[in-house]
Amino acid sequence: MFDTEHSFPTQAFIGGRWEDARDGRTFAVIDPATGDLIANVADCSEADTVSAIEAAHGAQAGWASTTAAERATILRRWRDLFVEHADDLATLLMRENGKPFAEARGEVLYGASYLEWFSEEARRVYGDIIPAPAGNKRVLVIRQPVGVCAAITPWNFPNAMLSRKVAAALAAGCTMVAKPAEDTPLSALAIANLGAQAGVPDGVFNVVPTSRPKLVGGALTGSDLVRKISFTGSTQVGRLLLEQAAGTIKKTSMELGGNAPFIVFDDADLEAAADGLMLSKFRNAGQTCVCANRIFVQAGVMEKFSDLVRERVSRLKVARGDVAGADIGPLINANAVRKVERLVDSACRDGAKLVIGGERHAAGELFYTPTILANVQPRMDIAQEEIFGPVVAMISFNTEAEAISMANDTPFGLAAYAYTRDLGRAWRIGERLDYGMVGINDSALSNAAAPFGGVKQSGMGREGSRYGLDDYLEIKYLLMGGLGA
């Protein structure tokens, strides 16, 4: 596909062509592990975005008129190219995002799984025939693509988050304009490159990288041609996009911030719970929206569980992503490091106990040592905010009711986790936790067959699964009369 050391797409992809920004501007993409320049990328403006929207609009009718089987074939071919070039895509992702190579490759294959899933779901956009109120009438319901869609994607999963959105949109018969995060635009451009090779028609998928997100985002939300916005990112930005999209009454889906509780009861398999916490907490150095953020442990097993977690955390290898055996890479930028430092320092001042870590790591300026804090209280900033770093914040509880109450005491509701061997308790907490996704005795929530999304201020809509097409489809009612008795 490309040589990740020398040549990969850096221009915008608009209407099937690679384009420089109209005003000639570029912006730098930096390797967070080394501080080295990876590439200078086209810095799109409002005018470039309008051009991409028009290209998507021009392609919409033709793409919507293709058969489900034709769309499925292209998506499947795209998936196969992901797998064929998984090492290239992973290397590029590792360089712009910083995550270890093995983890980056896992993300690429995870992204490919959505192309595969929706290549199959494209054939299952069904309608209904409803019993009519009279013998000479027929009531039909069909589902049609919503039209041009915009995707605004985050830096923490630059491959998978875009793959998940574009696969559903194209399967439904929609065209798309994507704005990747400023820190990680190269994965999106590489995806577009493979899409063209797979046979995605010109204009059906467009990518506008930018360091001017307000200009590009405003053009997307303000356009009458864009009928749907899909966003993954912070609640603050999601709120702004919803306000902007209201002017043209767009369909929206939002996957926003989280504050995931991870509850360990005294009847849990503590070894399994410790393994589950490590998987949830330390993926991508703790920079995921579904990371365990508040670790609630029943008082009677707090000491034993803390020892198990400390032993595991002490074995984590902090290093650049291309170092063999690396577990924890850098945080994405200096602001991310400063936020983690602020939260840890504030917790310690307020009475939390530093068990391990609590400082930057010698591997580089943006690396933070995996950290455990004990005696954390629910009102501390570190329990109120999304940490987005490799920090375990331990909170003690006594009763099931107390754990559920503390877990739900947040405006967010994306993901939650609980470990217990009590089947009745598993059902109770699964139903009472006010979250869009709940993992019981398992912390690997996300897969293509499952609906991904949150409630409350963590968003609306679902991605993946058979429900993932719904946000890209409109329901149309057809009444056919005059058919005779």
C-alpha cells in the first residue's frame, strides 16, 4: 500500500482525488513517543469542506441506487485490504498515536471487523407490510438511506472509530465526509486510500484533515446537504455540535465522555477481576472512553485485590510502541500529561495514598508511569473527571446498594463493569447500573456484533450490531390505495 517510512497519503481526499488545501496550508503530525515530525498534512478550510460535501452529495443518488449485494462486495473487499495491509496500517497508527504496535494492529483488525459485519448487514435492511385499514389499501414501510453523513472522529482510535462509522453509513447507502482528529489524520487518509482500491466510487467517501476544527465542523453542521452527524469525542464538543446541528434539524449520533465504574464484590473471582481491570484500564495507556475510571472494591477484599493489581501494574513495560513487549506508550500530547498530573496531585493533596507510580516516566516527555491511588473518595476530582491516563483510583464500599449508588452518581453513562459470582446480583446490577453497556465478569465490551453507545451525557445512538444501521436510515411509510376489493 505504502512505505510507512517514506510515503503515505497526506492530502485531503475529495471526490476521489487527492487534493491540497485550497489556501495551501498544511499542519504537522508529530510522533508522541519521540517528538519527531511524521508528515505535513493538508490543512483543510471551510471551502475544502464544502467541496467535499458537494462531492458526497453528487455521489449520493448513485450510491443509494446500488444493490445491497454490490455495496456488500465493496465493503468486504475493503475489509480484505485492511487485513492484507494490517502491518502497514498498524505502523502508521503507532507512529501518530503512540500505542504499542501489537495494540495498534489489534485496532486495525477490530476496524476491519466492522467492514465485514456491515458488509453482511447491508443485505438485511428490511421493511414491513402492515395490515391495512381497508381492503383496497396496502400499508408498506421501507427504510432508505438518510443521505450525506459527516463523521468526526477521535485520536485515541483513529482507525477503528472511523471504520465503524463509514462501514455502517456505506452499507446503508449513505455517502460520507470524515474529519479526523488533528493529532491522528494519517490513519483516516490511509483508510480512504484502501477504500478507493476496494472500489468505493468517487465522492462516496471523503476525508478532510484540518487543524481548524471549528471551521470544518461549522461547515459540516451548517450545511443543508449534510443530513446526519456522527461524532465520537468529548461531551463538551458533542454539546456544541448538537447546538450547531439544530439549525438544520440533522439526525445525530453521539458517543461522548465516560466515567466508568469497575465494581469488585467480595464474592468475585479476584484474579479474574484483576486481569479484567488491567485490560480495561491500561489499553492505549488509559486513553479510551470505556476505560475503568473509578475502581469500587468491597471493603473486605480491598487489601487482597489491591495487592493483585499492584503486582500486575509493576510488571507493565513502558516504552515506545516499536519496542518489543511494550505495554504502555505515551499519552497523546503535553496537555494530556498535564491533566493526569493535575488529577493525581490533587487526589494526593486531598488524602489519597500513592501506592505506585505518580510521576512521568523516563521513556520520554509524554510517558506517564502506571499509577495506583488508594483511599480515593468519590468527591475527589479524579473520581469526577475522566482520567484518560494510566491511573487506577481505588474507592472502598460496603454494600451492594452503596456501590450502585456511587457508580450511578455521575452525569455520564457509557460503560460499567462488575465482578461477582452471585447470579442474582449480576442481574440486579446489570439492570440498575445506569449505563449503555455493562460488562459482568468481563471487561472486553466492544465487538462488531454488540451495540456500542451510552446514555445520559455519554451520548445517543448506537454503533455496531444490527442496531448500528438505524441511525443511517429513514423510515418511509407508503400508502397504496385504489387497489380494488
